[in-house]
Amino acid sequence: MRNVFLLLTLPLLFGYGCVSMPDPMFPGKSWEFNKIWLPEEVAEQIDIFVSTIDTTGLLIIKNGKVVYEYGNVREPVYLGSVRKSILSMLYGPYVANGTINLNYTLKDLGISDIGGLLPIEKQATVINLITSRSGVYHPASNDGDLLEYAPKRGSKKQGSYWLYSNWDFNAAGVVFERLTGKNIYDALQDDLAIPIGMQDFDREQQRKYHNQERSQHATYSMWLSAQDMARLGYLMLRNGKWEGRQIIPHKWVQSSTTVFTPIEEMNPEFMRSLPFGYGYMWWVWDGPNAIGSYKYAYTASGVHGQFITVLPELDIVVVHVAYWSPEGAPRHHVKNSEYYGLLDLIIKSLAIYNK
């Protein structure tokens, strides 16, 4: 049996009532474990579930400590679209200090692409890019979006139609670098990795992918370990503050993880069967799904099973990884539905134990 730890101050997990919250703790050079063991029967429920899917690493963080660990949480993995939520975090300070103006248009910034953009597409703004509502349906350097369901180019006014498009996200990366004068990976290192003490971050491991036959704008791929992803999730849970220092403006954390596009506006229509709306490059639980433990909850989601989920009502961060390398084997794959089943099990197990 692996070492499995879970915090037992469970009145704080489900409905705070008049119970006082402890002052938040933060990890030092490495994550600490809570000293109290989880009852074997509850640990086994979670353990058995992850052993039936292709999970390679899982962490649950409560009040600055690891309360559950499974698998390899130290090896950096390819994050897929989790990169977009991290870019959203990087945006925050530069929007606050005026370096990035969310109302700038693509025309203002001189951003185009292979074959040019239509006049209506050039009116898309930075806020349209980070909310995936640009109306620009130009091919992106990478797959993994919903562009195959896009309306005809030029048919949608900027801001009027949500569609998950990697062109928007890649262009948002170009905007960041152009306006800040910083490479995304340098900003990731200087603005996040160093201030929050990432343990496994390797600047040299970060590299862009570029299909120049499809788009001028590269994909800013990222590689992080589960325990460093957990630091990012915990920073968000603490409203952008780390040991007294405001790394990301509180207002930006709140705005970026609030529903900007509600479920009923997600496109194509089958997306409305999911529990999410969309914020600023974060998936946000919405509508009838945003209740109980999922109230105010949000998640970063990456291909093949990479997740950073923040559950403010429980004061918990859950990080899940399934090791996958674009270069080849070994590869693992966990479906979104499998992860959300695991998340439900974790929450239900905690609820039962709290009774």
C-alpha cells in the first residue's frame, strides 16, 4: 500500500459554519505531508479507482500540505492545454499594471497570419482571445480544439460566439510576448516558478511547437511535475498570494475563474452537456453543476489526463497527471470522464467520512 495521507480536520472541509479557518500554510522547499493517516477503507476507495485507470500521479493539497499522494508526482509531464490556464495566470500582473490592454484589437497589435485575416477578424480584441470568442477561425499550429465545428470565416462578430480554438490561445501567447517584451517561458520562470518555489521546473525543457504551414503562431507547450502544478493550483486557491506576497492580483484571480461564457452559450451544442462554462482560459463549473463542493470550482484541463482542479468550498487542490510525451513512448491516457469520476469519488469519500 502506498503512503496515503488525509487531513482529519474535516469540519473545515464541508461547511465551515462558525468554525474558524486556520491561517493558510505554504510549502517550503518541498511539500510536507500531514501527519495523520487516512482511514484504510477510505484510502483504498481512492487507491483502487486510480489503479483501474491510467493515472501516473495524483495529489490532494489541503492547507499547504499534501494529504494524499499517488504515483510519480516529481517527473515533469507534457501539460497540453493546461498551458492556457497558466498563461492566464501570467497575464494577471501585466493587465493590472497596464502593460497589457485587454481592449487592444488584432489590428492595433499588427497580428495577422498566413493568408491574412479578414477585416472583421482584425477587430477581435485581447479579451476575445483569452475567452475564446474572437470569431477568428484560421487554422492553428496544433490540433486539439473544436475548429472543425467553426462557422464560416467572417460570419461571427468578435465577442459574439464561443468556440474552443487553439488559434485564439496561441495568438494570446503572441500578444503576451509582444506587449511584455518577455518570452513566455522566461515569464513562467521569473513570475511564477521562482516566487512560489517550484521544485522540478526546468527552463530548458520548455519548448514551442510550430507548424508554419498552418499558422505563424507557435504553440507554447509546457512541461511541469504534478507537485509544481499543485503549487500553481494552491497559489490560485490563495487568491494569488504566496506567503504574504501578492503574485497575481486578487481581482484577476477572481475575474479569470468566474464564468464569462455560461453553459448555454458554449458551442457546438454538445459542449452544453458538460458541467462547465468558461472564464479566462479556465473551465468553470456553472449552472446547476456549481453547487455544494463544486461551488466556485474551476479547473485547468490538458489532453490525455492533466488537470489542476481548485475547489474553494473544500479549501482543496487536486492535481492529476497521466504521463504522455509527444516524442513517443511511454504514453498514458485518462479520459476526462474518468478523471471527473475520480473527483466525484474523492468528494463523496470525504463527505461520508465527515458524517
